[in-house]
Amino acid sequence: MQTTETFDRLVRAEFRPRSTYLNTASNGLLPARTVAALNEAALLRAEGRPLTSLHEDVEASRAAFARLAGVPATRVAAGASVAAHTGVIAAALPPGAEVLTAEDDFTSVLNPFHVRGDLKVRTVPLERIAESVRPGTALVAVSAAQSADGRLADLPALREAARAHGARTYVDFSQAAGWLPFDADAYDFTASVAFKWLLGPHGAAFLTVPEDFGGLTPLLAGWVAAEHPWDSCYGPVAELAHSARRFDLTHALFTFAGLRRSLELVEELGVPAIHAHDTALADRFRAGLAALGHEPVPASGSAIVSVPGLGARQPELSEAGIEVSDRAGNLRAAFHLYNTPEDVDRLLAALSA
């Protein structure tokens, strides 16, 4: 079982931020092992050595994400963006299908459904999304944690409502995977980028699908989506992969070389331990805000805290070496494994000045 001492030792060995970095909801910090792997990958290309190990990194990353998501690796596709994964799901819906979404959810979860032009996209407040599933709803698409303010969707209620009405579910875990334990098997489709709480470089995103692929067509399939990729480089792919790899996009090999090491660290630390650490810091910040007379957006249990009216202070905080975000006028602080109680107190002291 992971001890606090072991957790702290692993984190100290991997991260040495030069600022009070409270902005993981934008980008996670890269661990030292990831930076080393990226450097080695670049040297492989620079020196003309074989790239076999980089292709192995893709499969190791897929397997690691599958373990975090609680599904077999055969149900995980490796791509480049949530928007691309959403596009494949949107393309599979019949004309006129109703898609239920949350107000002001992240664009990558929403826009592919809108650009179809022949779908009925219905939008409701996040808090009402479960109760708004109705007969005829084909798909519910929502982020597990809202990017703008950290509010958490009531996923158990959503899952039950969707099951009761025969709707499918699509959940984006980009702002949750890495700190919030989740079971991708509970939903028809999930997606997540890897450059936030999973601590990877930009350029990788995962999609999970049912064993029967959920009626999706691999519209973006290239040679890597073949059952035998190296025999499928020319002409149409004769045999698509028998697994979710049929939905893969051409791999950003350097990204996966680094991501493999990042996911190893997340597994070593353990998502339950990361969850406890991150949410304790967020709760400390909420308590401090209350003492200062500020009321954050209600988001109990979230590692993201958003404070209305304080977003304009982001530039001055950055000047002071404290990195947060300004989102829709709100100051957004996002707490992760490399943050400490002292980081929280420094931000509170800056806000009280």
C-alpha cells in the first residue's frame, strides 16, 4: 500500500517546478522520467537508429491507460484529440438523432455533433442532465469534470437514466483521468487527452469503445488501424484491426515515448492516493477562500476550484510566480500531485493582498 512518505519521495524525484504551478487543468507538468524519454526519442531520430522502441511505447501506453480505465487494452484506441474521437461517434449517429449535452461543456465534446447539421442537439444545465434523458435520446455526451469550473457530472445518475431510456453514453474524462478513479466499462464510449492530469506531452488522446465497437465506423483509419499494419502501407486496408486499434490515428511517436513514462508514474503513485492528495488541497483552498469572503463555484469533490470575479487577477499572480487560469472571468486553480499545502497558502496570501 502506498505510504505518504513514498508518495512524497516519488513526487520530489520527478518534479521541480520553478513556480507555484496550480494550472494542471490547462497542462500537467512533465515528470523527469518523461523528459528523459523524450530526449532519447529525439536522439533516435537524430542519429538514424531504429524506431522499434517508439512503436512499443504506443502499445505500452495503451495498456497502461486501459488499466487506469478498468477495461481490456483491446477496447482502447490511441489517437490525437478528443475532437477527432467525438467526430467518429457523431458520424455514426443516424440523421435526426437526439444528442443530449451540458451547457458550456468543452467544445471538443460538443462541436462535432453540431457540425453534422442533421442531428437534434439538446443542451441543458449540467445539474439537470440525468433528469433530462428521455425516450428518443440517442446519446448523452458530457465531460466528467467541467473544464471551466471543475463541476462534476452525476455520472451514476446519468448512467441509470440512460439505461432506462436506451440511450448511449459518451463521457470525456480529460479533466478527470489521473485524479478521479473511473470505470470506462460503465459507459458506451469515453475519451481523454493525456497532457493534463495524466502528465503526458501533447498529441495523444484515448478512446474506449464497447467490445462490439458500438456501431462506430473507423472513418479516419490509416495503415496503423490494420490488423497487420506493416503489411497495409499501400492500397486500401484489407483487414482492419480486430480490436479498438481500428480507430487509431497515426501515432505521434515522440509523444507516446514520453507518455509511457508518465503513465508508469501515475500507476506507481496510484489514482486513489492522487485523488486524496488533490482533493484535500482543493478543500484547503475552498476553506481559505471562505475565510477571505470569496465563494467558489460549487464543485464538491473536485480537484478544480473556480472563483467568480477573480479571473482578472491571473496576470498579476503569474507575475508573482503563481500560475492559475482565467476562465470566463473566473480564477481557476487546479491541484495535482506536485502541489503542496504551502502552494495553497501562497495563493491565498496573494489573493488577500
